[in-house]
Amino acid sequence: MPAANTETGMADTADVTTYTIKQALAAQVGDHIEIAVEAEDGTKLKLKATADQLDALVGDLETILDADDSDGESA
């Protein structure tokens, strides 16, 4: 099992494959949410997450997008 990054709590990303998203869809399925992703190379995967996990992800994405917006406004 890979070592955990103490800052994020996530596994070491040395063995992670990066994909570029072609399309993604989300649906509520019972007590969780599923995100179906198709990568540009045709790879398909499904992610299962709780609402709390997705709230944290959305918060991270909003922070990133807000920083991009403020960078664009100051340019």
C-alpha cells in the first residue's frame, strides 16, 4: 500500500495515471452519488462518493476557480 501524504491524507501519487476528461455525468444512487467519467483515450470509470466527500471536492474546486477569476481580473 502506498505511503499516505500527511498533508492531504491521500496515497502517494507516484503510481497514478492522469486522464483528460472527455465527458462526465453524475447521478444520485441510493445513499451515494456516482460520477461516470469517460477520458479522451476512451477509458471509462465510475466514482462513488458520499455527499460530504463531494462537498469537500466542490469547495476545493470553487477555491481554485475563484483564484483563477481573481488572477484574470488583475491582468
